[in-house]
Amino acid sequence: MPTEPLSQKEIEDRLRELPGWSQEGDRIARTYRLGTHFAATAMVVHVARIQEELNHHSDLTLGYNTVNLTVNTHDAGGAITEKDFSLAARVEEIAPVHGAN
């Protein structure tokens, strides 16, 4: 069964539950700042593990002390779906472990 796109209202409601996340066009996005490059790298590896577990992958960018995620659902035509918010919520759960803000 295909994943259904969320309405704009559903996206806005869900974003209110995820401080720091925003809509950027047809994606949801967040940038995390960390104390060191090593901490940022460790977070990227942790996020990659979650993405493999969920079989849902973001565009994930590592900076010196930043981690940037943007995500939408390819099998929904590049729309924002519940899958994207599930991934974002899981990332939010692990971010404090890495000292991300």
C-alpha cells in the first residue's frame, strides 16, 4: 500500500510537535549543532542506523560541528508523509545523547 501525502494542515500540526524542525518546500528539515566534529560524526552514524532500521532515508549532511537532515518520501512522489515525521521523532530522541541542540 502506498504512503499517503499529508495535508498542509497535518504538516503544520506535526511540526508544532517537533521544535527546531521546519518545512522547506516539499521536505521537512532540521540542523543540529554539536560541540565537536567527532560528536557530529557520531550522530550521523546513529541517524544512519535509525534510517536503515526504518528503511526510510533522509538527505544527511555532516558539517564541522553540524548535522543537517532534510526528508520527504520518494514513494509518495516526493511528498511529506507520516514516515518523515516518524524518522524526525526518532532523531529527536537520540539528539540529546550526542549533545545536539
